[in-house]
Amino acid sequence: MSRRSALRSFAGLGALALGAAACGPGDELTSSAPSSSGSGAKASGRRFGAEWDSHTRTFMSWPALESVWFEDLPAVRADIARVARAVAEYEAVVLMARPEQVDAAQSACGSQVEVIPLEVDDLWARDIVPVFVEESDGRLLGVDFNFNGWGDKQEHRNDAQVGRLLLKKYDIARSKAPLVAEGGSFETDGEGTLLVTESSVVNKNRNPGKTRDRIEAELKSTLGVEKVLWLAGVRGQDITDAHVDSLVRFTAPGVVLVDQAFPGSPPDVWSRSADQARSVLKKATDARGKRLEVIDLPQPDLDRITGTGDDFVSTYANFYVANGAVFMPRFGDTRADDRAKGILQDHFPTRDIVPVKIDTIAGGGGGIHCSTHDQPGKPAA
């Protein structure tokens, strides 16, 4: 997830102190993750499930900040409403919106989407909603990763509080993580393997003074994973420092799709990052000792897409797996869109593959996965 446009917005703010990122000691903490090393799931008893597991609902967020989106705010809201309506055909959708914006959001999204009043700043639900894990006794736990605006790059005073407030509303136990990260930082197979870009987590703008080994131990104990596969990523070129969810995605245990630049495109930091990830993954084994099957997911031709802008993120890897469906971007290069749809259908044969036009979200550097966050569990009645 790239969101380079937000970097421009941040620069215009003059590097102000943009709000508290982590909760203070007065917050109610129902469960606190240990920070000592351990053997992942065996140590903590937790399970970080795969996205293709059953969902109770999908959380989304209504963008509020003109200081980020400027004249594109109405268009990006239209994109968010389009995604919310599409997902709501398959599972419950809860969209968070500032109280004074609830009526407008409800009108845009329709009656199938539940809009709740909750102060938010931007649309990136993947990063601000807690990461859900299952405790050994079956309880659902929301891990709050102390959102700090991707290293204080964007206003986030309200988004930093979403984890605590949302979990309280839904009566879900909360664990305050011992490190700073975002939901888009993580990709899991649901069987103990975690993919992470080093650039987005082992970074002084999130976790100053912490080594990769220490962060790995904290991830294992916090999420209940057994093996972390580190990819280099890209530092300082986008607001997220190159989240994994636009680069590599699991489609099943032992199977990953890797973003691939359009054939003939000149090499850049993003294609070199994908090449590095591909090389690592082809040599890697998962938590069960299984070699990974690595499959390319080619991008569209930028000369044929309908979206515009230097910050446009044209990866198909930022798809979202919901109950009964997979939601992918429709970029307007018909041949590439159909090819990506076919690849996803091959890997999710029992689900509908639903293309959604998201040109403004993509122009802002994000995708469908960035704007959605699944709550695992039985589907809502």
C-alpha cells in the first residue's frame, strides 16, 4: 500500500506534531501480549487466521480529511461507497464515520451497509482496526498495534483511538501490542507463517532501537505465529514504507501470489522489491516446512488504465477475500483485468471474483485490501 499522495499532504503540514499514536496507561487493557521470545503459537496459544476463514463482518472507514484528499475527497468517498456496497452483497459491512458525516455516508452506501458514528480521519481500515487473533480458549482478541500515522507522516489523532473504541463497542477483548505496526504490514497463511516487509516494521519511525530479532520475537508471541519470512520492502518512498499487502499474498497454505510489473516496464524500486521478494520466497519454507509455490500476478499496462496520477498503485495483489467472494481492482486495461481475474479464480475456485473500480483510492496510493478489515468468526445473522 503506497499512498504517496499523503506524503505530500504531510509535507504541507510543516511536520507538526500530529496527535498521540499510542494509548496511555489509563486505557483498559484486557490482555497484554508478552514481549519475550517464544515459539510463536506454541508459546502464546494464539492463532492468527487466514483471510479466507469465515468473517463475522468487514470494517471500513469514511474518509474525513480535506487536508489529505483535497478536491478528490468526493471521488474517493464514492469509491469507498462502491466497495462497501459490493462487499455487503456477501457479508455484513460496518462503516465508521464521523457523527456529522453519518447521514451522507449512509446515503452513499445504501441500507445494506451499517454506518456507525465513530471519529475517524481517513479510509485505511486495514491499518487502524486491530488485528484479530483467536485465543487458545476460542475467544476473539483484538491486538491494537498502536497506530502512529505510519511513523507520524499523516494526521491520525482520531485514527489512533479507533482500536480501543471499536473493540469496546463490540465487546471484544483488547491486547496492546508491544510494538508499532499496521494491519497492512502482515500477511498470514493461517497456519503459523507470517510475511512482513522489514522496511515497514524494523524502522525507527515505528520501533526505534528495536532489532529485527526482537521484533520477530514480539510478533511471534503477540500473533501466535511460528515463522516470520522477512522481505526487504522499500523505505521512505511511500507513506507505509511498503506494506506487504500490495506485494505478496497467500491464496492457500504454501501458495503465494507476487506482484509483477507490466512486461517491458523500466526497473524501479518497486519492481526490484518484488524481484527480491520473489527470490526469498522461492527458497523459503513455511511454518510446516513446506516449500512455497510462487506465482506471478502481473500489473496492467499503465497506458491503458482509466486512473491517473504519479501515485497510482496498479497492483492486483491488494485484493480482499470475503465470505463467498474475492474483490479485486478493475483498472481499465481489459486484457490485464481479465488475466488477474482468471488467476484469482484459479486460486479461489469456490468464490466469486468481483472487480471494483477504485481509481481514486488507487490514485491515492491504496487498494481494496487497504480499505477493508475482516473480523473473523461466524457470519453475522
